[in-house]
Amino acid sequence: MKRAWEPECALEQGNPYRTPQKRRPVPAKPPVVSEPTHWDTEELCAYLRSQGFGACEGTFRENKLTGRGLHYLTESQLEKIGISPLGVRLDLLDRLKNLSSNSLHIMKVFNDPIHGHIELHPLLIRIIDTPQFQRLRYIKQLGGCYYVFPGASNNRFEHSIGVGHLAGCLVRALHERQSELQIDHRDMLCVQIAGLCHDLGHGPFSHMFDGRFMPLAQPKKKWKHEVASVEMFDHLIACNGLQEVMKGYGLSLPEDLVFIKEQIAGPAASDEDSSKNNSSWPYFGRPEEKRFLYEIVANKRNGIDVDKWDYFARDCHHLGIQNNFDYKRFLKFARVCDVGNKKHICTRDKEVGNLYDMFHTRNCLHRRAYQHKVASIIETMITDALLKADPYIKIEGANGKQFSISTAIEDMEAYTKLTDNIFQQILYSTDSNLAEARGILQNVERRQLYKCVGQTQPKSETKIKQEEYDQLPAQVANSIPQTAVPDVELKPEDFIVDVIHMDYGMKEQNPINNVRFYCKSDPSKAIKIRKDQVSQLLPERFAEQLIRVYCKKVDETSLEAAKRYFVQWCMNRDFTKPQDGDVVAPELTPMKASWVNDDDDDDDYDDEDHAKDKPAHNHTHQPSKSRRLFEI
């Protein structure tokens, strides 16, 4: 029986079925030690003393090394800063590598709908978390396509993160597959930063701004968003004090900054011109033996780069269009080979068909989405609104200076504030000076759009040149139909002529001609594969022009007249017959002999065996409606 005064433990001692309670000493709390990646120079020097490397303290202090760059130190870098002999360098490097590998590796994980869970380096996170990069959240990747495809709401922000991720995937694949390329952590980090920042310079509604608005607002300026991307990158680094952060992660400035900017926009124009004269290497960020690094983010050689891989996959996902190209296969087979005496990224010979599919996918995206006629009309209307609002919109830049929409590109502080929100700023304004621009945007919202009166194509010898663009609306307005002259008079300002260049990314050239392949039997040897070695069904030409004409007057009478003006213009310029030419202008199309179809009744005879079963008199061509009208 338990007495009231007996402790519990006494009862337990007499019970053979109870385990005695054990009393363990409470350990003292370990001293709080900061992560090695957070150490400053003095903390790092204190660690060196504790490990018997006190002789290296002065060198580390002189070069201002911190814990942030420990993971990226190399033996050659230790030698460069004056640490010797070799045994000391290797021993020190081993200690520092173990120290950094045991520390908390700070990587941020993004759940991307296209690439899944992706990890980004802490330096990339520092860049993302800036106002200049966050601006990309408010710029539509597909511009006016969002008004046609309800799902096309993706922005430049997520595309840029995707390109940064894929750039890292490709450069790491090359590093792991070919150690002899001597790709170091600086190369990998710079390539990822270039991928992340390559679109910083895009303006409102992406390519609408640099492809439609700027050429009309500032015709004398040959402005491209890549140039603005470089300027915005410099602005981002300076405003957010990232120079020291970049040094802390092992980058060498200004060399690595130059390398990043060269990947985005290519070499400086003066350097590029000088290279043509003396064949010298035009880049300064990396030596010529690492030229293949310039083919990852923006491949000037053949257009196969991670920028396309991301927007193919991302845009197809949001547009609801099938993507026929799998970049993951390319990553599996990519390697660097010597082409002559130059190193280029190559792929397996069996992938040549997939690369043709890649460029075919690009062409399909342009035809079905990027150059969609309604999306183009909407972008044209938004451009008109911005042009009319340009003199009256004021954007504050550095030192309080005011800029317009078209001049904001001259000041990155002002340009940071210029996004797709300019649409709402005009739409909801009460300024009487913006009334005309506001009316255009209200028509966009109400779907009261300019109308497309037709599409045609010039022959190769009659292609429209850029210097002709300004005269095209007047040409259409002066093309008064020869028969059935409409009662309405149309003027040049009533027409918009859109000249669209469709190609495989390299104008008239076949981009695959600039790709080199390797065989399984000899991965080190680069070979060229001709088109006729792949398939007889591949395209013969790789570029064409499409010409669309829009009419700003949308009443039925004006539209009927505009369609006849357009058909007459196509006849005058010897362009192809518009697809609906026989319907909209049946009295005009028979007047063009080359437009009369002699094989209208041959559709039933495409199959030779089927034709044999038909009565003999069916082989006689019956005159089509066009032919009968022409004969009358």
C-alpha cells in the first residue's frame, strides 16, 4: 500500500513491471553562431586563425573576401590573390568548401506552371525583388493577343524567370557533360542573370511598343527593346546597390557586367563594326574560346536559344495551342564541338527533324496568334491612342524632369513607371486633351474595331520595301475601282496597311544551315546536314510577306467600297488574289488574267484511280463563275 508521504519513484522501484523514470542532465544551449555565408571579412579571418591559416588573414582582408563567396572560390582564384604554395591553397580550399557545403544553402523555389518547381540562386532573387524587375508583372507578354485569346494573360515577369531557369539548365548541362570547357560558377551565374534580365527593356504591350508605336512616334530613332534592357539593367544594379552583392557571390566586376549585357544585346555597334574590318573577337566579357556561352540566351547564329524554348512552351500553354517542340530532348543531346577553329553548341544528328519542327512551331504561333488579324487591329488602335496621347502624358523621371510616352526611354527612372497601365490611365482620364485617345480605347473596350478589308501577298520580285511604307495608304486610296465606282470617297487616312514579315527567324535563310550536328560514333566531330538529307517535304522558302489592309470607317457602305479599293490595288501591284476576292469584288477579279482559275473543277480528280471511274464528259472543264463573268 502506498503511503501518502512516499514519493512516486519509491513505488516504481518495488514494481517489477514499471520502468524507473530516468533523469538526464539538461544540455547547455550551444552558442549562437551565424551562418558562414553571412560572415563578414573579420569573421572569416577569425575562422582562418582557428584553423591554422592565420598567415592568409592579410590577403583575405586586403581582397575584402566574405563568407558569401566561399562556395565559389577556386584554386586559381586563391593563386591570383597571392596565396601559395599549391599545398596550402588546396588544403585551404578543401576547408572552405566543406564549411560552405555544411551551411544553409539559400535557394528560393518557384512553382512554375510550365517548368514545375524551379530553384533560383539568391543573387537572382535579389534582382527579382527590385522595382525595375517587378515592373515586368504589368507588361503583357502577348500584347493585343489577350483581347482575342482569353487565356493569353501571361506577363514578361514569369517569362523572364523561365528564361533564367532554362539558361541555368543548359549551361549546367554543358558543364556536367564536358568539364574540359572550364565553365566556372561565374559563367553559370552570368548566363542565368542574362536570361533573367533579357526583357527588362520591353515597353507597354511588349512588341507593340517597339514594333508599332516607337517607329511612328520617333521615326528617326532606331530603337530596340534590347538596348533598353541593357540600360534598365545598369539602372537596376545602381539603384539597388547590387555591385557589392554581386562581388560577394564571386562575380568579377566590371568584366562580368559586360558579359551579361553582351548576352542581352550583342557587342557594341562600334566593336561589331571593327570586328568586320579586322576579324577580331568583338566581345569583351569572355574570350573567344567561350564563344558558345553567347549562344544560350540570344543565339545570333541560328536562333536556337532558351528564350524561344520558354515562350514556345508558355505561350502555347496560355493560347491553347499544341507545342510540338520539347526542349528537354535538346538539353539531353546538347554539347560543344569544334566547328573549324570555333566552339559552337551542337546537337545529335537525329534531332534535325525536331529542330525543323521547332521553327515550324514558331511560324504557326505567328500565323495563328502573334499576327492574328484582330489582335493586330487592336494593337493598331492602341498605338493610335498612344500617339494621340503622347504630347499630353507626363512621366516624372530623375531629378523631377518630365517625359512623354515616347521620350521615357531616355530616362530609366521614368521608363520604370511606363507599363500597360498607360491604357487605364488614358481610358479613365478626364483631361480634354486626351478625349480623342480616350475614345479610341473606349472603342477597343466595346469591340468597335477597325475592320480588315483583305489580305494579300506580293511575289518575290514585288515585295514591299520599308521605304515604301508611308506611301501605301495613299496608294490604296488612289486605287479607284475600274468598274462599279462606289458612291463613297475614301482618303489615305482611312486606311492602315500592315506589312508582316513571316520567316523562320533569319529572314530568307534556312536557320538549320547554321546548326551543326554530331554522330553517336564520334561526338567530337561536327557535321552539317543538308535539307535534302532530312525530308522532301520541307519548305523550299523560309520567308514571305503578308499584307493586310484595315479601314477605319466601319459603316457598311464604306467597308464595301474599301474592299473594292483593296482588290483594285492588288491588281495594280500584281499581288496575289485575296482569298475572298471573288466574293467582295466579283466584277473586278475576272479582269486580272492571272487571277482566273483554270482548275476550279479539278477537285474531284485529285485521286487518279477515282478519276477513272468518272464519265468521260466530266473531264471537260466547265467555266467557273469568274471565267463566265470574264467572257461576258
